[in-house]
Amino acid sequence: VWGGVIASVENQAQGTRLEILAYPLAARNQAPKTGQPSAGRFLVTHPGYLEPVDYAVGRRLTVSGKITGTEPGKIGETKYEYPVLVPDDVYLWPVDQGSTGGIPVRFGFGVILHN
């Protein structure tokens, strides 16, 4: 089981490829602990179509599956060897309310009593 934050999503003819910035997982629920230092990056090669709006950059996910090898790539100008995971199950975590970039709006009722 691996997890992290989506760094890129690319739909290809044979499926969808996700580049994930890996984070340690919480023991309780396997959620990525994004407050911790990153544990590197990995690729998820999903055999079907994943909607890029749903699987957007910055979304957290947890993936269980099998590491099938590595793939050379680059992060900027730096060479990087990505572990490649073929998923059995992908869990896309709900968007955090505070991460939407919007202004939180709250409604309430007030009552003033006079004698």
C-alpha cells in the first residue's frame, strides 16, 4: 500500500498514468501524512480511464497493488528512477475544505432579547 499526492495525470491509449509524490501513511486509515517529509515519487499505471478533473494535481490518494519494476524519468533536469505500481485498488481522498482556495462562508442566527 502506497499513497501520496498527485503530481501529474496523463491519459494514454492503454490507460491512465499518475505520478505520485509519496508520503508516509497513517497507521489508522492509510491516509497520506502530507505534513511529513516526502518519501520520493512513484508511478501508477491504471489500465482504464481516470477523469483528470477528479484525479487532479494536488489530490491525495492511497493505492494498493503490485510494483512491477521501475521506469527512468526526470524531475526537472534531474534523472529519477520511478517505481511503477499496477493498482488493485485506488482510493481518492475527499478534498479538504481548507484546500479549495475559496473563502469559507458560514451562516448563523442571532437573537437579541430586550426587557
